[in-house]
Amino acid sequence: MRIIFMGTPGFAVPALLALHAAGHELIAVYTRAPKPAGRGKQLQISPVQAQAQALGMKMFCPRSFRDADAVEQFLAIAADCDVAVVAAYGLILPPAVLAAPRLGCLNIHGSLLPRWRGAAPIQRAVLAGDDVTGVTIMQMEAGLDTGPMLATGETPISAKTSGDLFAELAQMGAALLIDVLANPRPPVPQPDAGVTLAARIAKSEAHLDPQQPAAVLERQIRAFNPAPGAWLDIGGERVKILSASVEAADPAPGVTLDDRLLIGTGGDALRPIVVQRAGKPAMPAQALLNGWRVPAGTQVN
């Protein structure tokens, strides 16, 4: 097939590579425009752009499809296109763009629709304590992830972080996409029941509140690993908690219960396993304590 690919982060790269490996003709790749990043605020291209450039593909980086010129450019390319594939692209596509390819636009969405429509489906599934999540290949329409479904795949969440799930679902979505293109099937409307919305993650959500039960905090830690990174103020210093376990304890929110960083919460206790101080690399909690004494009774908030 002649395909336009639209994606930005690492989640989209396996699909791009799978389409290329399967022999499809990628006539154009769309991605978000480079953004300033790091201390030097140098422009950084997206993972999709880096991969597409390495493969010698034709690139487009419009800042918005509210720009009439960007729409006209897309329509001209799509006139000779079978389908557009969208994976975490990050720009809203107007109806004219959605309808332009011969077979429309297919989206790789990181949840089992209609649960977790929206910007952060993987993190929201972990935060909510869902047992399973997955990926859906859907036909795009004007609504927010409301289009009919072509294929789904699922996986248990268990103790996985969002980073683990991003990698797993990216590969699963790529494989499902190739199967959908090779073996067309009729789209199935999403059910009306079970709709939930996956709002974009706010940085403020990464602050762990020790008044909450330890089980809730442990899910936050997994949901925000690798980014934005869940954190606590321990003895006046911000510390990221990258992994932790729950231990049985009487509620004692907001203080350490021993000298090995067991943190009292609103239900049981939280034992950090991997931590990171500001400006330092991630390390086991025990390594942190070798150089920084945190006695029992230290305030945590």
C-alpha cells in the first residue's frame, strides 16, 4: 500500500519500522516540529523524525492543521495515498484530512477502547489499578478516539510501569497494524458502555501524598515511571521514587517508620526500592542511605 505515516514519540517507531519491513510504500512521514530541549534549549527532533530520516523518507512537520496551507499540502499528497496511519502524532486532524486517503486514517491507540480515550491512556490505566490494558487499531473520525475498531490486543498490567507498557504496546500495535492491512476486516462500533477519558498528565499529579494509602502511591510511582517521575519531599529534599513496594503497617502518614526509608502512609507503608535525588543518578534506596542518613521519624510530604 501507499501510506502516509503520522507519529511523534518512541511509541510510534515500531509501527513505522514494521510498515517499512512489510514492503509498504511510505510516501510521506508527518511528525511534530522539533522543540527546544535540555539546558541548552537546542532543537530536538522527534524519535519518528530521527528514524524516518535514517531511512531516507520524505518528512513534513507542520505546527498545526489549522493552517490552510498545511491542509492543502496534505490533501495533495493524500490524493495518491491508500491509507494514513496515525500513532501518538499529537496534532488534531480536521475532517478534510481524515477523509482524504482512499481508506481514511487508522489509529494505533494504547488502550482497550472505549476505556481510556484521550491523551494518556497507558498512565491512566496504571493509576486506576486496571488488571489489563492493551492496544486498539481504530478507524479515525472527528470525535476523540470514538471511531470503530478493527483489532485489539491485550496484556496484563501486573507490576509493570508505564515505560514497560509503552514498549510492549508499541510492538503489539505494530504487529496488529500489519495484520489489519494484510487481512481487512469490517470495523466494529465501540460499545456505548464503559467509556472513560484519559486526561493529559499534569506535573502536579507526580507529587505523592502520604495521606493516601500505600497501594495508591505505588501505582502512581509505576504510572509516572519514566516521566514525569513521582516524588516526595523527604526531610526537606525532593526525591523521586522510581519503584517501591507496599508493606503492612498501621497508618502513620507523613513520617519514616525506620532508618531504611519505610514511609508511613494513609494505609500500610511504602518502601522505596529505586530512588533519585535532584541532580543525581537513580540508585537503590540502600545506596542512597549509605551517604544520607534518614532516621525514623523524619517528616515526609
